[in-house]
Amino acid sequence: MKSKILVFIFLLSLRGLIDVQGQHQTVRDSKMEWWREARFGMFIHWGPYSIWGGVYHGHQQRRGGAEWIMNRCKIPVAEYQQAAAMFNPVKYNAESFVLLAKEAGMKYIIITSKHHDGFAMFKSAASKFNIVDFTPYKKDVLDELAKACRKHGMKLGFYYSQAQDWNNPGGSVARKEMSEGWANPDSVKIDAYTAANNGYWDPAQQTRSMEDYIDQVAVPQVRELLTNYGDVAVIWWDTPTRMTDEFAEKLNAELAKYPQVITNDRLKRPNYPGDYKTPEQRIPDPSELGNFDWETCMTMGSSWGYKSWDTNWKTTELLIRNLINIVSKGGNYLLNVGPTAEGEIPQQSIDGLKAIGRWMKINGEAIYGTQRSPVDKPAWGYITRKDGNTATTLYLSVCEWPADGKLVVEGLTDANSALLLAENKKLNTTKTAKGLEIQLPGQMPDPIAKVIKLELKGKLAPLETNAGQSKGFNIVDE
Ligand code: GLC
């Protein structure tokens, strides 16, 4: 009898646990819904580092993004702050940033509210090293952007360097060798100092403990960001250098007041995974991401912050195919711009984003609110998926046009209809042993990616995990 009661209690608690997990998943799914629908966002790296544009006293910074110039080139605190005190982005027009993102087809913006240099692009009572109190500009860049985002229905999130801070004493520093900046005659001395001092290169950085920096700067600033700018969609942490669980808990306590705010996986690894993973400058294989939402962040050129001598701009073809590739694997694409010190987005970025926008205007349906492909990548392009109430729709983004005009979707037995999305033009299909064959027009109408909308005869099996083994085209509900 006693054992029956114990089994009963065990089953009861198991049931309870499953319920809790289910509820947790539902809450999480509703929180992530807009984000999973959005798929495409703008990253903005902007701050006084754009004054240098990757050049220090005529020396081109050797390694890393231009936003790291203070660390890579070991710029003394006094010199960096002297320059920052002249930061005056008079050409900044927040609405033009938002309208450009909208034109590109982006649904959210993440801006560096404070990068590793410690300069706050917002009014802060926690540190005078901010755009309102420290510069002739005297206006709150984030406030202007938040207003423009609200006006145009754009979600806004803040990148915040919670650990690294090279100007507010006590903030941590990721140590970099002097040789990664420029051929400084004092390299040996400087490298010896940074090696012996937790990466710091200036005693002015060491006049406070990291704990005090967290309590007196990071926590109050995160609170300011969450309270002073209306709805915040995302907090994007970065480089948890010397972060502790204790520090992470203090920051997390601020977030806990705003359960709808989405966070990434860079607060403190491994035990603060946040809501999504952030592979950087690469498109991961889904198998490495497990059951997590993920977002690839990427530069359009070779630097996050403005780099005056950048020539390594990605082609429109690569940018659009990256977007499709990422979404076909179930991810989001966060594409970066680095405004100049005057407050303008470089023309190469504007041109690239407008070109993506022209493609998205026609083909956005194949991106927004879609899920990853039910099968591995076909040779001719990418597949995204959208489950309707009664049937699944597949979007075939064709990058390699078959010479014979016959596109085969291997493993697919049948479909209700096949359409050229842009022209809404019906295409004939034939069942073959290899799969469904779609007859395409002779010429490839879009050299970058041509979308075919394929309505299936029923619903495919639900996607269990973001990674998981491909399930094929199993219609489960006809
Ligand atoms: C890297 C860069 C950092 C940038 C981040 C964006 O960590 O070092 O400067 O902000 O990527 O993902």
C-alpha cells in the first residue's frame, strides 16, 4: 500500500513538473514570438571611437574592429577622453536610421548604448562619461532613436558592455598585445604592464574594484536603460570578461523587473544562457545550436565601429544569400552599420541595405515568420517553411537556376501548387522518382535568389528542435 502511495506521489510530482515546463515554454514562446517573426535586424556600433575611424596618429589599427581602437592602440584614458569631449554628431538624424532599417526590411534595431570604451550614448547619472554631460552635442542619442522607433513601429534594443569598461575605473579589460594595434616603440614596456595588471594599460583604469564598478556604474546604467526609453525589446550583453555569478545576479535582478525583455547569451557563460545564442560573423551549422533560438551578427564591411579605410564591403548578393541561408536554418540576422563621428551611416552600408530592401519588398514573405527547412540544404538554394492552419507552405529560394529549367525538390512527392512568388505565376509540376519536378522559365529572373512558393497538400510534421535531424517532407495532417 505504502509503495502505491509513493508511486502515486511520484507520478503527481512528475505531472506537476511537466506542467511547469509546459507553462514555461508557453511563456517563452510568447516572449520570443515577435523576434522569431522578425528574422532581420540592424546592429548599430557607434561611439567616440568613430572619431579615430581605425587610425591612431596615422597608424592604421592592425587587428580587430575599429570600436576597439582604445585597447588595441593602448590610448591613455586622458587622451581618449580629450577626444571624446569633442564628439559632436551634428548630422545625426535618428529617424533616417530607422527609415533606412525599415527600407531594408529590418524589424528591430540594437544600438551600442555603451561599448567597451565605457562611453554612454545616453544621459547617465552613474557616469559623467556620457554624450549629454561630456560632449558639446548635449543630446541623448538613445532618446531620439527611441522616439523615432516608436513613431515607425520599430523594436529597439540596447547593446551594453556589462563587464569591459576602459574608462569607468574598475571595468574589466580583455588583454591584447600591443603588436595588434601599431608599432609602438614602448611595446615591450606596455605588454609587461598589461600582463601584470589584468590587461589594464593605464593606472587611471584601476582606481576602483570591479565590484564597485558593477554596483556604481553597470547596475545603475542598466536600470536607466530599462526605465528611461520606453519599451526595450532586447538587452544585448557582450564579452563577460572577469564576470562572476554574483555580478551577473545583480544585473539579472534588474532584468527580472521586465520579463518581456529578451536577452542574449553573453552575460556570463555558461550559466546565464539568456534567450538566444549569438554566433558572430559566421553562419553556424544548426547541429551545434541544440534547441536554442539564435542570431548571427555580422558586419557589412570588416569592422563593427566606423573604419575610414574599410574596403572589404560584402556584396548585395552575399548579404541577401546570408539572410536566406540563416533563416533557412532557423536563425535571425543582425546586420551591422558603423556611423561616422558626424552621425552618418557610410554610403556603402546605405547602398547595401537599400538593395536588400528591394529584394525583401518582393520576397519578404519567404523570410518573415518562417521556420527552418525540414530538409538539408538543396544544391540549388535554400528552403524556408511556414505552417498555415491546414497546410505547410515552402519557399524555395533558387540561387542556382537549373540549365534545363527543371528544378527537383528531392524527397517531395507532391504539392497543391507552385508559384513564382514575385509574378504570382503558376508553374507546372511533375512527380518523379527523385522528387517533385518544377518547370521553370528559361531565364533566371533574379540573379541573386528567385523565390518559388510551394503550397503542400497538408501540414508537415512539426519541427521538434532547431537542430535535430532533418525529418523530410512527412505530411502528417492532410
Ligand atoms: C565582437 C567585437 C565587439 C563587437 C561584438 C559584436 O565581440 O569584439 O566589439 O561589439 O563582436 O558581436
